[in-house]
Amino acid sequence: MTDTERIILNIPKEMLERIDDFRRKQEVIPSRAAAIRHLLEKSLGTSKKETSKK
């Protein structure tokens, strides 16, 4: 990721627990930031391959 921007995000405790549950289900536990990026990409329907084509 070379073109990034830092954001500050307040997340409800319940949502953070769901994110942590997702993380623990992965073969290699990702950082919270990586998990959130993954979930956003999945939700928005964009993958790294699709964004690199633009």
C-alpha cells in the first residue's frame, strides 16, 4: 500500500468484538487494521486486483 491515508475511527465495543472474532477464525491472525481493511474490501466488492486495474 503506497497511496494510503490514516484515519481515526471510533468503533462500538460490540463491533470490535465481532472484528476480533473474525480475526481469531483466520489461519494466521491478522492485525485489527488488516482485518478491517479485508472486511471493507469484501463489503465494498473491491479486491486488491480490481483496485490495481484503475
